[in-house]
Amino acid sequence: MRKLSYYVAVSIDGFIGAPDGDAAFFNTYVHGEYLDYLRTEGADTLPTPARRLFGIESVPNSRFDTVIQGRASYELALAEGITSPYAHLRELVVSRSITEFPDPHVEIVSGDIAARVRELKREDGLGIYLCGGADVAGQLRDEVDELVIKTYPVVLGSGMPMFAAGFRIDAFALESLRSFDNGVVVRTYRRQR
Ligand SMILES: NC(=O)c1ccc[n+]([C@@H]2O[C@H](COP(=O)([O-])OP(=O)(O)OC[C@H]3O[C@@H](n4cnc5c(N)ncnc54)[C@H](OP(=O)(O)O)[C@@H]3O)[C@@H](O)[C@H]2O)c1
């Protein structure tokens, strides 16, 4: 079975962005040894323009071959005129409002997305990258097998949560922890089932 990994940037207080979801401020920390980490171990999760910028556009996938993201997250790429933001992965965008395929490489999915992810997990291949945002992650909470949490050294006070979901205690076991000289900490957790 393939795994669903929520690979996400958060503040110290656990928000994935401002209250409106804006997360661009995290990018100011992308330099030095942390940038090296993203270029190597995080390469599969980088959008196509970043891969091009970092000179790793044709690096083969090692961890993920599929990405799923909500329409609001996808919209950020569309606003830049990019219709296939993860061209190196199979791309699924969750939406009801998008009725025509914006790009032949992008599959639009809707409805019971947890069931769709369970189908994907049964297929052969590398892992499935859950890109976010909070709405889609909330609906896929039960399907998340792994969390890779990139914590940036900022406190926001309020903002968009990792999961738009109700209160429940789900246990995860810490598998690894990496810290970088810019204050970013990357923790990997595996769900305890
Ligand atoms: N920090 C990070 O690492 C990170 C990562 C990713 C995203 N983000 C941030 O997250 C923000 C977006 O998060 P969000 O929670 O607002 O939205 P989202 O989860 O990206 O997308 C929500 C949209 O997905 C569609 N949708 C959700 N469930 C659906 C279902 N079951 N069936 C059909 N369509 C469904 C709807 O689109 P329609 O209206 O088209 O139906 C809904 O408006 C962005 O601003 C981005 O910056 C941060």
C-alpha cells in the first residue's frame, strides 16, 4: 500500500499560513543548508517553477509520484498562469467549481476524496503527497499515514490550521527530526494505527 504524506510548512504555533491562507512569508527562510535539503530530499515536493529555478527540473522522483491539492491551493499557481504546478507528478486537484480540465496533466476530483485516496493507495508506485490546504487535509485526516512538518521560526497568533477538522486525538510517532541553521525544524511522524 502506498502512503499518504502531508508534507507541510507551519509556524511554531502550528498554522500553515495567515488567516487567508497566505504562506509566502515562509519563503524568506529558504536559503543555505535548508535550501540544500529541499533541493535534495524535498525535491519531489517542489513546484515546477522552483525546480526549474534550482536546476533540478529533470531529477527523477524518489519519494512521491502523485500530488493532491485543493482548488484554493491550486489557484495560487493558476494566478501565475501555471496550469500544471507539479508537472513531475501525477496531479489531482480537488474542486467542484472547476468543470473543465485546465490542463491535460491535471485530474479534477470531487466528492468523497478519502475514498479516491484509498483507491490511489492501492495502486503501485511511490508515495502520495498531500499538499493541502486545510480544507482538503481536514477531509483526508484519516488517510494521512505520515506527517512531514517543516516548522518555521515564526509565531502567527492566528491563521489557517493544518487540518480544518474537529477535535480528536490522533497519535503519531516521531520518526526523525532535523534542524537547520536558519531555525527551521523538520519533523517526520508516522501514524500509530
Ligand atoms: N503552508 C503550506 O505548506 C501550505 C500548503 C498548501 C496550501 N497552503 C495554503 O492553504 C491555502 C488554501 O487552503 P484552503 O483550506 O483554503 O483550501 P484548499 O484545501 O486548498 O481548497 C479548498 C477547495 O477545494 C475544493 N474542495 C474541497 N473539498 C472538496 C470536495 N470534497 N469535493 C470537491 N471539491 C472540494 C473546493 O473548491 P471549489 O470551490 O473549486 O469547489 C474548496 O474551496 C492557500 O492559501 C495556501 O497558501 C499552505
